[in-house]
Amino acid sequence: MTSLPVPGGAAVDDLGSALPLGPGPVRRVVSLVPSLTEALAATADGLLVGATDWCSHPAGLAVARIGGTKNPDVARIVALAPDLVIANDEENRRPDLDALRAAGLPVWVTDIRTLDQALRSLDRLLTVGCGLPRPPWLDAAGAAWAEVRPLPGAARRAVVPIWRRPWMVLGHDTFAGDLLRRLGLSLPHAEDPSRPERYPAVPLPELLAARPDLVVLPDEPYRFTAADGPEAFPGIPAALVSGRHLTWYGPSLVEAPAVLADQLARAD
């Protein structure tokens, strides 16, 4: 595996930060993002040497665990001597990333707000950042979403909580919101110009006052279940959906359209 040549001997991540390429190929990577962990593991077996405690896919991944996405063990990551650390601007804290850079580690940060951005970002991370061939699953993901058409039915105006106590919902400029719009849903809190936040905290009475046709309840980051969530929205159909297929960008995107469409269709 050899890194692709770029001007000046540096690669540029999604935030425009230049990463100097090492003298040799990337052979050791630490991932601070569960979906990126799955993406790299599916593309290059053995390249990952460290991942967060929340990196649950692929099952049985045998790498060093380095803490959470918000509280990684910087010293442990440095001790692993990775050629590259991969992170995300939303999921990881900048002070942690700055500490890794100060320790001399190159850190590639992704910034993903839409499906199209995800496909481009993953391609650049894997091919330019890691020097890998473009993986077939990435083409399959693009093809799967290119075939998506809005779902039939009357439920279109959806509230999408991602937390409770306090209630927080999908708002402006989110990857998950882009996927749901492609499936035909309208998100009132993403379209309200008075709420520019990406994940606004909205009291339950205001959520009900939005008069949604549907409430979409993912199982992460808050684990909504049939017994925890739907009862707060009496008389409104509730769809329990896979948080991994709604919020992860990686190989799960291949099956995400079919999985989410089925789960939305089964709302009751």
C-alpha cells in the first residue's frame, strides 16, 4: 500500500488541513469514529491497530481500545505509534485532536453533512489518506442510494428525536436528515429558519405542537425502544429505526435504503 502522490507531499483532509505524508505507506491506523472504523476494516484487513470502545462493527474486531469518541486516551494512542489517526469534526473534540497533533501524529478529520459529502469524503480518506484502492462497497453504496425514491404513503412530516431528558431532535444540516429527506420525509425542525442548530433541544410540548405525521426513533445515540419513546407521542405513528443505518457513513450505506424504508413502512 503506497500513499497516492499529492502536491507538496501532503494530503488535505475535509477541513482543509494538510497532513505531511510519511516516508512509507500507511500501515497503522487508529480510528476515533465507529463508522470510519467499519469502513476501514471492510477495505483493508489488518490496517487498524486501535479504535474506540464504541466501535462495534465489524463484530470481533481485535484491536486496542482507546476510550470513547469524546474522551480518547491520548497517551495510549500515541503509544500505538499509528501512521494516521482518523476522526470526525462532529464526533470528536478538537482539544483531543490538537493533543494528538502536538504529539506528532497526523490526524485526518472528516466533515460530513450529506450523503454526497459522505461518498466523496470516504473516497478521499481511503484512497488519498490511506493509499488504498477504491473499495467496491463504496460504489455499491452510491448505486443503492441513486435508486431511492420517496416512500409511498401519507406520513411525510417527521420529528426525529435523538435524545430525551432533554428532548433533542435532528435539525439543520445533518447527514441523517439528508438520508430521511431522500426517503421522502420532511423535517420541520431542519426547515425552521429560527432554529439554526443541528441538534436543537426542543421541549416535548413544542414537538407535539409541530403536528408531525410520524415520529422516527433511532436506537442511537439514545436507545429508543418500543417501551421508551413512542408513549410520549400518543396518536402519532412511530418508526423504530436502526441508528447505524441512519447515522453511520460506511459499508452500512449499501443496505441502509432498504433497511430504513422497511422500518419506516412498519411505523405504528
